[in-house]
Amino acid sequence: MSLAFWRTKPRRQASPVRRQATPKLGAALEQVDWRAIGTKAAIVVAICVCALLLRAALDRPVRRVLVEGSFQRVAAPEIESVVAKAVNGGLASVDLGVVRHEVEKIAWVDEARVSRQWPDALRVTIVEEVAAARWNDTGLLNTRGVLFIRNARFVPPELPALEGPEGTEGEVAKLYLEAQGPLLEAGLRLTGVTLDERGAWQLKLGDGVSVRLGRQSVDERLQRFIALASATVAKRIAEISYIDMRYTNGFSVGWSGRRTSLVSAS
């Protein structure tokens, strides 16, 4: 009988965990360059104080308004009065955008530029509206087809007469601009364009001749008139009352003697 002896392995003792030493807060604070930080902060504060003092020194009351520009319809005293009411601070703090917006509300002012003129003035440069056409009875359109005066006290009679429902100013002006050049090359002067309530278009030429374009295919009829009928009208404009382009092929001519003839384009 043999006896077996079991040996138990000796247990390893756990080694203590070494903790890394962290620098103390006091040591970290000692490494901060407080003198440099204080110097930078003092510089920033000094700059802010100087800026405030400079702004206060420059923010003087606006005492003068210098009006510039080539204009005939706009009065300088009116501009000065509007600027005085729009100024909401001294020269340095005034909102130039607000002043410009108020000046551009004046009739006949198309564009305004406002700048500071040290030490106590605002410089206002005016671009006046250019009336390019009459609108209905008393309105005026500028060169962009924008209605800038609805009830003008004086409407230049030599301007072309554009007519149409309210809100169609741009549309009517666009057709006028498209037709004016080609008709002038054909020897015809376009004096007016009308868009009625039903949507029908009509041109007015010199000597009172009207061109009826109707409501449909207006661009195509206009081009057909320029290509085909304009030569006939230019040669005998004194004898013609109207041209009717509302035909599939050709057009009709209304003569001053109250007779009408149909001309085929084919």
C-alpha cells in the first residue's frame, strides 16, 4: 500500500498597486505665469476703454447735411428735413441704413447714398428717378418699368402712354421695350401700349395708328407685325386707321376712308 502525498502550490502574494503620484494643485498654480496673464488682461481693458472714449469723443451731434447729386425734381431742404428726423444718435452712432431708407421714400428719389463727413456732417448723394413712360392717367414709370409716382402733378406729354390694370406695370413696360427698338428700325414710332381688362393687347403708333394683337399668341403676332405689316404701315401710315393681327395668316388693314382690306401672309 502506497501513500500519495499531494502538494499544494504556494499562493502568490498580490503585489501592491503602485499609484502614480499626481502633481499637487499648488504646484500646478505655481507654474502659471500670472504676470503675463495680468499684462494681457490689462492691455485688453485699456483697448476697450480707449475705444469707448474715442467713440464718445467722435459721437458729436449731426449739425450739417451735405446734399449732392444731379437732380431737378428733388428739393435739398426736403432731404435735409427728412435726414434730421431720421437721425437717431450722434455722428458715430447714427444708423446710416435707416437714414438712407427714409430718404429713398421721397418722391423722385431713385437711390440715396449716405456717409459720415467728420466732424459733424452727413453726406447724402441723390440719384433722381428718370420718367420713361406715363402710366394710365397720372402715374409715371421709371426705366425699369416700376411705378414710382401714382398721382404726378405734371405728366410730360411727350412720354409714351402705357395703360393696364393695377399690378401689370412691369408686364406692359416689358412689351413696350421689346417692340420699341424693332419698330423704330422699321421706321415706326411706338407711342403707347394698352392691356385692357380682358387681357387684350394693343399698340399705338405715331399718327394715331393702332395695332390690335388680341389676347392669344401675342408675341408671335407682334413678331409677325414687325416682319410683314410694318413695311406697309411705314409707307402709307397717313392712310391707315388700324392694323388687325388677329388672323392665323396675314392681317387686315383699316383705312382712314372706312374701308378694310385683308392681306394674306402666304
